[in-house]
Amino acid sequence: MGNGVFEPATPKLLVIDDSEPIHRLLRVRLQHERIEILSAQSASEGLRMAREMHPEVVLLDIEMDEMDGFEVLSRLKTDPETQQIAVIFISATGDTMDRVRGLDLGAVDFISKPFEVVELRARVRSALRMQHLFRMLEQKAQIDGLSGLWNRRYFEQRLQQEVSEAIRHKQPVSLLMCDLDRFKRINDQYGHPFGDTVIERMAQILSSGRTSDIACRYGGEEFGVILPNTGVAEASEVAERHRAAIESQAWPVSGDLVVTASFGVCDLESVQGPPSQEALVACADAALYRAKERGRNCVQRFGREAATQRKGPGG
């Protein structure tokens, strides 16, 4: 499934240890593994890199000068950005109580120094497999069963992420909210199985656009499309292409049937008040509501006249 689904990438392993020889040793020992090795030589640098790089696994030394590994682990597990990362403790002591405390705090494994090469590789592979399975299950839970698009839970998480990135890097981000027009009438006249077909076709259209766009089923016959690094003018053009595509579809139940959809468009720069995920959704919803008021089957920008307004039989 394209449009918003993350493509498989080389897994990242972040090593947090204040000993440079340990970093060199691990790079040699793990050089033949299919992983990208990242290095942090202080606790604060490790926490920052974990947030920014999102590694699958962290190899974390217990004994560090700036902050011990237990404190680092605690911070990783209380931060929503990093709490799902698998953490393997590494220590020269091998103390049983250290192992117990680390596991209680959320570590998944423990490796003693000096490293046994075979054991080190096996434990890293095991942690990576566990993370892969976890992410597969997590992704499955975020996909809408009927449309195959991301569901509302994913939409809300991803929109928050994209808005934060846009604010941080001073880049645009836009949102389309769209709704199938008079969908209840379609269900009543042609039956719910045909209504499901319409939902599926709409999903195909929304997910067949630009690869950077993130199409989601918001609920019922309503959809949301997140457009990273996209201003409102370009987003309106994308919405119009989707609107025209759904209007032009032919349906086997009736040669005369025309299904249409209405679109509301807003970018972060246009929202009222402080920029936020909630404000962006509210403004795109307001634009969608105006599209419905103005006859349906059209595209409306928030705070402006319609970029495109076309009324067809479905309006």
C-alpha cells in the first residue's frame, strides 16, 4: 500500500556509550549485519539522537559519567517519541541486581562486556526481529479494514508529527478533508455492499496521487489527506484532481449514476490562532462544510473563495 506507508529501511542501531573503543569494537563486531550503526558518546547526545533518528534498537551502557544508563533508560521509556525503542543494556559488571533493575525499567536484554561475538550478534538480531514484528502489528492496527487506507488513529498521530515538523523547519503542510456527497442516499438506493465499493474506489483515487501524500479514512464516508511540504494553492489543485476523478467514475449498478465528493482545504499558515494539529483539522473541516453549503461537488479553501467550484449531477 503506497501513500503514507513507510517503506522498509535498513534498521538503525544506536550505541550510547562514553567509551570510544567500545564504539570501534561494536562497529567491527557488527560490520556484516544489515544494520546502520549510530554512535553517541554521552547520555544527552544519545537521548537527542534517539528522538531524532528513531532507531529500532539502542545498545546502552550502564556506567557513564554524565548520567547512568538507568536514568537514560527511564527517560527513553517515559518519552512518547522513544518509548517503543528496544533497549539492550551493556555492562562490564554482570551484576544480577543491575540486570533485574534494567529489565524492570523496560530493557529487553542484557549483554556483558567483553562481548562474545556470536552472542552479541544473536541478541541484536533477536531485538531487531522483535521490533519488526511489533511494528507489523502496530501498522496493521492502524489500517482501515475496508478501504485499506490508514485509519483515524494513524491520521491523528501522523498529522501531529507533520505539523510539528512543519513548525520546526518552517515548511508548509496542508490538509484535505473530503466527504462523499449524499452517501446515505447511495446506500439506501443501491445497498450497503455497493456503498462499500464506493468507499473502496474513493480510497484508490486518494491513494493514487503523489507518493508524499498521506491518505486516511477519517470515518464513515469522510477522508483526510495530509500533504507535507505543500502550500494551500498546490493542495487545492490536488483536491480538484481527486474531485474530478471521483465524478468521472462509471458504476455498474447504473449508467446514469454520478458519485461526487466535496473537499475542504487548509494549510498551516491559514489557521486561526496558534498553529496546531487541532486548528488545522478545524479549518479544513470548516472549508468542507462551506463546500457542502455551496452545492457540494466542489473544492473550498479555508478563508477564501473556492479555488475550484464545479457542480455536477451529484451536487
